[in-house]
Amino acid sequence: MLISVAVPVPFLDLLTYNVPDSVAVPPIGARVRVPVGARTLTGCVVRHDALVEDGTDVKDIGEAVDREPLLPPSIVDLCRWVADYYVAGIGDALAVAMPPGARARASAFRKHRIATLSVMGSEGGRGLTPKQSAALQILSAAPAGLPTSELRERGVTPAVLAGLARRGVVVLHDERDDRDPFERAAMMDVAPDAHRELTEEQQRAADDLFELADAAEFRVALLHGVTGSGKTEIYLRVADRIRRSGRQVLLMVPEIALTPSMAALVRGAFGDRVAIHHSALSAGERHDQWHRIRRGEIDVVVGTRSAVFAPLDRLGLVVVDEEHDGSYKQEETPRYHGRDVAIMRASRERALVVLGSATPSMESYHNAVTGKYTRITLGRRVLDRPLAAVRLVNMRTEYADEGPEVVISRDLAAAIGDRLAHGDQALVLLNRRGYSTAIFCRQCGDTFECPNCTVSLTVHRARSGKGWRARCHYCNYSVLVPTACRKCAAPYLEHAGFGTERIEEHLRERFPEARIGRVDRDSVRRKGALTQILSKFAARELDVLVGTQMIAKGHDFPGVTLVGVISADVGLGLADFRASERTFQLLTQVAGRAGRGERSGEAIVQTLYPEHYSIQLACRQDYPAFFEREVMYRRGMRYPPFFALINGVVRGRTFDDAMQQAREIVRRLEPAAAAGRFIVLGPAPAPLVRLRGEHRVQFLLKGTRRADMRSALLQVVSAMPEIRRRLTIDVDPLSVL
Ligand code: ADP
Ligand code: ZN
């Protein structure tokens, strides 16, 4: 029999092999060893009874690894859909669903830093030292990249890698450092209250969801509940109902390290038959969890986006908490959206989906308005706690009165002082990390730009505490800022703009008695640091927490009665179609962190654009009004949810090279566009025209029939096989920057 096998090679389609008559046919979802070129790889059986044209040379499979399917056939099917919808290779999609260790390459990687070749590197670097060339050689045999620790064992020193990174030949990726949810949950001591009575509004919402759950059909419900309305309690009740009916529950959360209480609550409610699934568990832990799920020992899986592929076989409910959150989208191949895959999965397995948010995505709310989803609303906080009162501070007035150096307005400073005096807690949000956005020479204006990317470097305090380090947030390139200007020898002195580090410093000077912590990607780099800061804050060992959007997400700190927002308009400057939506969400969510305990809360929002609708409406916490306003813009500009987008980025060693390739793709797309009712915009220089040493050119497909757009693109790309390595396709991009 001929079978189709997916192998872990980027962009490769299914391959066909023969199973000799003497060998038992491996089932769909089982692993087999197969010859690919000169190598033998472990692949996954995707289809039986494959067909090939007459005269095609078909090789025999090697040994079968599994007798029983490793992946349930339903998950194999889901991965086929993901590969197809997101224009990725089937092997890439299956890799996400496989347990760690199932394939050689999946095991060791994803630890600390990973080095990969850039496009420049894969075309061979010039003028390299012998050591650098040797490193390049090693890396070119590892398309998925290698951990720097492994490279070091093979004689590639950090200095050699750093040299290659500076030349843009090698890219160093920082791995995310999430932590085990229970590490903090244990300290948090969240006792779920099984006998707590639901409020009237919660009860009504729960009853509506019970009805949907009992139908045991595919349904999507949008649970739109203001911050603090008690959505978690409802998830738990519906989950319990599903579990009692003999079906299983998948509960998706954006970033588990930021919402450890959810994991703890679920564990408290459902005991041992709960698995926590996320990328930061060690490979061994993930392996164990995965196999427990696969063996059917689990009723409830709590996890981040990749949990959507958990091998549950009696799925009855998927909850997507904070469904608007951008971290559900994977920003590397396959570029899937966890929420959307969840909906697709549920539709195949006849499960109920509950999307929960105080600030739903435009897409989901639109579907609720048009009746595609059932809308369930929680308009009030539990126990009639009021939403935080929000006050705007116009920073133009503040500058006029107090001078251009002002960072914290008079109102905000007074409010913080007041909270400190009363022993309450405060959150201060600035969605920009670092100390300043630039440092420059006072005499000649010289400043620091990234040699690999079209961005200026962000200035951080050097780790030694003395002096400054300028760092690229895209490629990690960094330099110590010398004391004298490289060009004119005058001292570098002037800082422009400010980030969280500067706010922290400023608050320490101003309130020396306050205990202040900071949460941003820099401060939580060290293992366990995030857990530590958040639990200290929860235990009220800190008074003020300064941070980026990480502090706005889902936290429930009852001691917080004040939220300050510095530069509410940071995100509005971006020429991105979701800028207003993101700003509205961030402000509403962060304001929602205040006043969740017994004392009511207040938010003070500093902005240069107090009249902007997303700021105005976030202050009123009026989601429906924001939706109405934003929908007009989206419709007028032909953006989602009315039009689908596919973003393509071509990378090249030179700009001209990238442009020429992109032009060719666009030229070939045009006939299909004319026939298929979509339009192609560009090619044009991407907003980040140079990134990690590569030049980038972008084009955008816009239309109402995604399938036409996808198949046209696929056709063009398969006729230009050499382009795949250099082309990134993003279906339903969250951002086109
Ligand atoms: P949301 O996710 O909607 O912002 P949460 O689920 O975090 O809200 O609930 C907010 C707070 O209200 C939590 O501290 C939770 O324990 C509490 N809570 C939820 N439901 C009830 C209830 N029925 N009675 C009392 N407190 C409740
Ligand atoms: Zn850079």
C-alpha cells in the first residue's frame, strides 16, 4: 500500500512511500522511519491509500516506530488543516502537536539561546575568520538552529557567535522563560471556594452556557464580561458540568506565568486529573504530561496556545480566556492563532467554545453581533464593586506648567503618595522597556543605531550598575555606551524618551520609603524572577509595581487601588491597523486591575492625545461604543473583520534582490487576483526594512475569500521553489509592521 508521510523538513509537502506487503501498514498518526534524499528521518503517517502518477519511483518505508498511533487521527487532521490554512508545511504543523522527544530535533532545542543562520549566512559569509567559517559550517547542517550551549561544546565560543551575529550572518534567539505555574501557585495559596454562590448575573450566564454545553454540539459563545465580573468562576462551573458528562475540557490562557492563579484554581477544583501544558516545562515534564493526556488519565488541560493540540479524545469544551490576547498567535511557522485553531478543532469534535474577555477582539465581537456566536454579557463586577474611576491627565498642559522633563504628573504623584500613606498598592504601566529610547552626544548629536536592523538602540542601565548599554530589541545586538563620543570625543549625555527602568528610578527618588518592583522582559529574564516579583506583590511586600503590558494581564491583586498609566499613547504612533484596538484593550485591562478588593479603585491616565477615541472610550470602559467606532474605520479601510489579509515578506541579501523577487511574486499573483476578487498591495519596503541583517520587502493580499487568496499564493510559490526559504507568509496577521 502507498502511504503519505509528513517529515520534519520546513515547507515540505507530504511524501509518498510504499509499505511492502510483508509489513503491517502503520496506522495514521504512527511514526515511521523513511528515507529522504540521503538521510533517514522520522515522519508521521498522515494518509493511507495515497496515489501517485504511473512511473513514479516510490521508495519503501524503513522501520515502523509505533504500532499504535502516537497522535490521535483527529489531531493529524487538525494539523493538516493548520498547514493548509496557514500555508505552512505539514511537517511544521505536526511538529507543534508532537510530544517532546518524539522527534530527534524536538528534544534538545528551546533552551536558553538558539543560533540560526540568517539568509546571508546560508548563502555563505565573506571575509570570515577560520573559526567563524567553521561555526557556519556546523550551523548550515542544522536548519532549526542549535542551542548556544551545544555550539560551545563543539568549540564555537560565545565570542565567535557574537562576531557572526554582528555581521548579520547568524541570528541569536532568546528563548522565553516562563515558569512552572505551580511554583508560584503553591506560594499563592489560592483556595477555590466550591460553595461560593454565584451572583445573579453570573448564574444567568452559567445557565446559558449549561444549555449550550448540554446540547453537545459545536457552538461558540462569547462571554463578554467587564474586568472583575467573575468569568473564571463561570469557566470552572461549565468545565465541571462537561467533566461530569464524561467529556474533557481544554482551558487556554495567554501566558501561564502571568496567570498562575488560573492553574491553581483549576487544580484545586479538579484535583489530579488536570494537566498543565506549556512550552516552559522541561522536555521531560511535558513528555509525561502529554502521555498522561494521551492515555486518557486527564479531564482538564490548562495551557497556552500549543495546548490546542493536546491529544484529548473526548473534547467537550474549549475555554479561551482573554481571547483578544496577541500571544495566542504564533509568530513563527506555522503562524497559527490558538483561538482560531481551537474553534476549528471544536467544530470537528462537536465541542462548545467559550471565548472570554472584557475587551473582545474585533473579529469575535463582530461574530457575536452578526449572530454567528452566542453573546453572553456580564455587565457588572461581582458584589457590586464599582469599576475604577478613570481620570485623564493632559500631558501638554503638564509640560506647559511644569517643564518638558515631567515624567509623572502632579495628579499621579499625589495619588501614589496617598496610596503609600494608606498602605494600599499601585500599578504603574508604561508599555516601553529600557531606560531611554536613545542616548546621544550633546555636541554632535551622534546616536546608536542597530547595524542589523532599521531601528535605533534602546538604552538600558548596564548590568554593572554603572554606565549604559544600548541594545536592539529585535536582534539582541548590544554595545556598551562609551564615555566619550565615537565621533567628536565629547561625552554622551543626553537621553531621549523614557522606559520602565527610568520610571522605576524616578519613583525610587521621589518615594524613597516605598518598596518598588519592576516587571518587564528585562527584569524577569532570570529564571524564577517573574514568579518572585509577582508573589511578593501579591503578599504585599511591595507597594508599587512598575511594568509593561505584562502587568495589565488578568491579575487579581485585591490590594491595588490605583493604576497609573504613563504615555497611554505609546502604541498609537504605530501605523498599524490594530493600533487603536490594542490601545483600547491595554488601557481597559490595566484600569481593570484597580479596585478588585474591598476598597474601590482609581486609574490615572497620562496622555498627549486625550481626545483620541480609543483613550476616551477606554476611560469610560465603554466597549460597545469603541466597537461601533472602530468598525467604521475597519470597514472603510477594508480591514478585518470585513476583509481577510495575508502578509508576505521576502527577505534578501540586498534590498534590490528582495524587491525583485517580491515583484515577481506579485506579478504572478495578478491574474488570480483579478479573477479571484482579491487585491495585492505592494511590493513595498517593509516598515522594518532591515531586520537581523536581512533586507525585507512586503506585499499584502486583501480580499473576502481567503481560500482563493491562499491557493493563488500557494500556486505561485510552488512554481518558485527557491523562494520558500526567503518568504514568510502570515495568514490573518495580527500586525503588518
Ligand atoms: P474576571 O476574570 O472577570 O476579571 P475574576 O474571575 O478574576 O474576574 O473574578 C474577580 C474576583 O471576584 C476574584 O477575586 C474572584 O475570586 C471574585 N469572585 C468571583 N465570583 C464571585 C462570587 N460569586 N462571589 C464573590 N466573589 C467572587
Ligand atoms: Zn538589531
